[in-house]
Amino acid sequence: MIDSNVVLTGQTIAYTLYVLAIMALMGWFAYKVTRDGSGKEIKPAIFYSFVGFLVVIGVSLHIVTHETIPWKPMDLNRAEIKADKEFHITMENHEFRLPSSKLIIKKNEIVRFNVESKDLTYGFGLFRRDNTMAFQMQVIPGHINDILWQFDRPEVYSIRSTEYSGPKGINMIVRDVVEVVD
Amino acid sequence: MNLIQTFTNGEQGLFKPNSLTPMQKLTLRFVVIGLIYYGVVVIEGMLMRLFEVTPSIALGVEPKQFFAIMTAHPLVGIFGSTYSIVFGAFLFLVPFLMKKPLWSIKLGNWTLWLITIGTFVFWFAGFVSHYSPLYTLYWPLPADFSQFSVLGGTFFIVGIALVMVGTAFFVINIFKTIIYTPDGWEKQPGGALIKSALGLTGLTNLFSKKKKEHLVSLPVAAIARGTVDTAFNAAVILFTGVLILVYMVAELFGVSLKHSAIDALLYKNWFWWGLDLIADGLVLIFVAGTWYLLATLITGKKLFMENWARAALFIEMVVSWTVWSHHLMSDQAQPGILKILSGEMVTAFELITQGLAFFITLATLWSARPLKMSHPLKFLLGGLLGFALAVPAGIMQADLGLNRILHNTQWIVGPHVHVAVLIGLTMTLYSAIYFLLPILTNGAKLYSEKLASFHFWAHLLGGIGMGAFMGMAGLKGMLRRTIYFNGEYNSYMILAALSGSLLLLAFLAFFYNIVMSVGLNGVIGIFMPSKLKTTDLLPAEK
């Protein structure tokens, strides 16, 4: 499965290009609007074309990500997907309770993390050693909170709560506890 | 005039508070209170920025206090500052545009003081007791008395409730002003006015050959539609506050109620439905309406594609009622269908409605070339740029694939939230303030044009810079609601703090400029009772 860092790199490039383009457009507009003009209105055809463009962008973004980001369809269909490995994790009193001291995963295994909260709303995220995020989900008390993930390369991850659960929650990190091996 | 005289009496002594009508004073009071609370928010923001660089340099702020500031910061910003400025402006503009008096100046004053006092109460309760469940109030955190003081929390919730009651009074005042018949007037068609204000007339005009006349102007329609969301939002927050208060009062009497009595996911849906009526409802609608008003006032021309603008405002209102689920995309128990329909699809409509408002405003300005690059115009263009940057950032994070790696990171709160609020919303409000200043003050002159230009550039660059550096840290995995003790993201956080300090300088320049324009005596005079006994908005011309 494609790594989440690759997706974020793509997003960074796309959004940066957009930001540069829109800032250039506004700069150009600010310059031109103070210069002599014909006083004519913009043609409605341009307006309708712009509306159509927005509709296409709004709809196609989600179709494109559905076809290119593998964890998106996997997440929507996770009830029908059989995992190769499953970990049941409990969160209570601002602590993680793990099934073992190390969670070992083989490369390309599909893993289900089933996380239960016994008290507050928490988050559950896996982070690489350079602090970048692999994925996260919310952990709501009284509900099933599960996520499927396929790891495509050997890597060591820390588990961290990604949701604020009061000042006591700032140290909810278990370092280097998930290990993906060849 | 020397500096001391100008500071005392304002630029050239032109501002005479005794010449103000009660309505002008009411509006100016709202603006002054809103600006003071904005100053509080900027200082709090800078403290948090310093804390994010190194906790030890943030003037003795401890982690508990950091989270208390993080809880109060957005609430003071939205309720204490933005609500004050927006409500003050709209309580003036609706009667101004409808050419009739406000329904009740007294109720307007009640709104002012309830919001002012309520904001102080919840801010002070958080400051003293460190009550810090954040504005999201995820259940059962607000009722977790192992972490928070019950008494502090009670005062905090009471403060919020006072703000909501003031908000309800604003809603009543706006709708009554639209439909009521002033003394000595011909009977007003209340039903037709409300249909026009809510956009039903505009919507039927799109599909009907026989076009009905719009009884209210487009900005009034935008204010009315945003006010509907304001009302729903106040109801949801009030109800939630009462729910939390029940737990607090029980605890004060020694009874600990079970947290599991409330379903955390249902509560989260309910609360986000209401909360999102601010973020994705009234803010976008109010801002679009203000853009339209400013564009027509600056150009003196009719709005481009007005029927479309009216229809888009109506659609935006419906969108705002059905869009909340994009805040629950990482909640695995949330039904997938809600994530796709409400979270992805309806949210994408915001790109369309806000894109239309952006285009219509620019097209209206374009039709009036050449325009002078006045302060209202440059701040308006800044506001347009802010939403052009922040809305697509929001659309991206409201995608199921991307949300998995963006949710709760600094990306959300940087390029989306802070750019939308600081650049999009605040610069639009500044545009309105610069435009309305001479009208509301009966001709007071701005003290310094150069300071106003510095205000513009420092605010624009500071806001965009801070959002950008926070976003870069977010893309590298930095979370938004935690503390990093080992300087993991220091390079980004130092740059964000420098950008933040530009925002602080921009505000100080603006505040100094305004105080020097109206003078200290003028500011005090605004809070003295008006000597003119009139319900007219502006004094009669001599």
C-alpha cells in the first residue's frame, strides 16, 4: 500500500501551486482594478463556466482520492475485509493498555487495530521516528473504534493519542512499540 | 495639534461624541469592546506561539494554563470579538439599509452587555481555575472532575450561557426590525418581507417567469440568513451548556452522575451540528453578505448576478445545516454514508457557494474600473484572498483519504482555521470598519494613512505566514492540541511565532491609529449616554 508520506507530498505540491496561482491572480487583479477600464460587465458565460469548473473540482477531488489513496476504499469496506492480524488495545486513565510489549507486524500484512476507551474520548495514531504521522483515528467511549492498515515497508512506529483528553493526556505516547518486519 | 492634544481629543478634534445618536453610540460600543477582546486574543495567541517554541519562554505559562488559554482563545475570539463587531455592525446596517429605526435600542444594549460580561466571566473562570475542555467539549471531558474544578467549570458554562442569551436578543432584534411597522408608517407586509429576507423569493424567481420584486436588499437577506444559523447555534450551545451544568450542580451537591448516560458519539454529532453553524454557516453567509455590501458601496454599482447571489446564500444556509459530519471523518463509529454525503459531498458545495461569492464580488469591482486603492478596498481584497486560500484547504481535509492523515494536525488549524478567521473574516471586518468609521463618527478623520497601510501589510503577511508555517508542521505530523517538549517542530514554530508577532504589531498600529483618530475623550464619550433623544440612526443634518 502506498505510504501516507507520498500522499502528503502530492498534497503539498498541489496546494503550494494553487496558493502561488491565487496570490498572483489577486495581485494582478489589485493592480488592474485601479487602471482605466471599459466599465463593461463580465459576460455571464464566464460566470457559468466558473460555476461548472467549481462543480467539476468539488466532485472530482473525492473520486480521484477514492481511486488513488488505497486506505480510503479499504476503510469504507473494512467490515467485509478479513485482517491478517488483529490487535485489541484499551485506553483508560490516560494510558494505553497493549496486548504485548511489542506489536510485531509482517510487511504487507493487513492489520486491524481495535481500540476501546473505558472513560474519555481519545485518539489513536501511529507515528514514525521522524514524528510524521502514518494514520490516526478517534477513540470514542462506548463505541467500536477500528481501523485497517497495510504496511508496505519495514519501519518502527510510536503510538500516540491524537485527541486532547485534558492536561493529563499530554504524555500519552508509547515509543517504538509497533515494528514492521520483512 | 501636538501629540498629547491629538491623543486627548482625536485627529484635529473632529470627533465629537456629544453629536452621536444612541444608535451610533451602540454600534461604536460594540466595536470598541470587540477590538479590546481581539487584543486579548492576539496576546493569548502570542503566548501560545511562544509556548509552542519552548514552554519555558512563555512568561511562566504552565501546561494546565496553556490548555486553559487554548480553550478561551477561540471562544473570546468568536464571541467576545467577532460577535461584538458583527452584531454591532448589523444592528446598525439592517435599519440603515431598510431606512427605518432599529426595533429596540434597549435590547441592543442588553446584547452588548450580556456578550461583554459573559465573555469576561468564562475567560476569567478559565484563567483562575484552568478549566480547559477546549471549545469542542468532547464528552465526557467537560464533566471530568478528576481534572477540572467543578466551580470553575460552572462559572465558565454560565459565562457562555450569558453570551448565548445576548445572542438570542440579537436574533429577535434583527427579525423584528425586518418585519415590524414603525409608529406612523403604513402597515409593513411582514410575511413577504421575511420570505424575501430568507431567500424564498429569490429562489422562486430563478424558476418563475413572473419575477417578484425583492423587498429587502441583498445584504439584509444575507444578514437574515446568517442570523437563522446564529439562532440554531445559540440553541444548541445553550442546551449543551445546561446538560453540562446538570452534571456540575449534581457534583456540587455530592452526587456523581454517570458519564455513560450520554452517548459520546451522539453528543459529538449534536454538538458539531450546532458548532458548525458558526464555522460553516453564519461566518460564510455573513462574510458573503458583507462582501456584496462593500462591493456595491465601494463601486456605487449594482451587484453582478444578483439573483444567483441570493440563491447561493439560500443554498449556503441549507449546506450549513447538513455539513457537520466532516468533523467526524476520523470517528470510525460514524456511519460511512454520513461521512460521504455530509462530510465529503455537502462540504464540496462550500467550494461552490463561496467560489460564487468570490467571483461575484470581484466581477462587481471589475465593472467599476478604475477604482482608488482605498483602505476598505485593499482590506476587502485581503478578505477575499483569505477565503480563497482557506476554503480549498478545508475541502482537502474534508476528504476521507486525506482526513486520515490530516485530522487534528496543525494543518487544520493553520492554513484552514487561522487563515479563514484572520485573513478572510478579520480583514473583511477591518474593511467594514474603515468604511463605516466616518459614517459612525460623523466625519472623524483617520490619524495616519501610513499606519493603516502598515496595518494591512503586517496583518496580511503575518496571518498568511503563520497559517503556512503551522500547515507545514502539520504535514510533518505535528498535532494541534498537545505539547512538544523536545523542540521537535521548533523551526516551523519559530517562524510561526515571528509571523504571529507581525499580527500583534498590526493590531497595535491599528488600535493606536483609531485611538488617535477619535481621542481618549472620544472613546470615553462613546460609553456616556447620548444627549440626542432620537431613534434615528444618524443625526439630522443642520
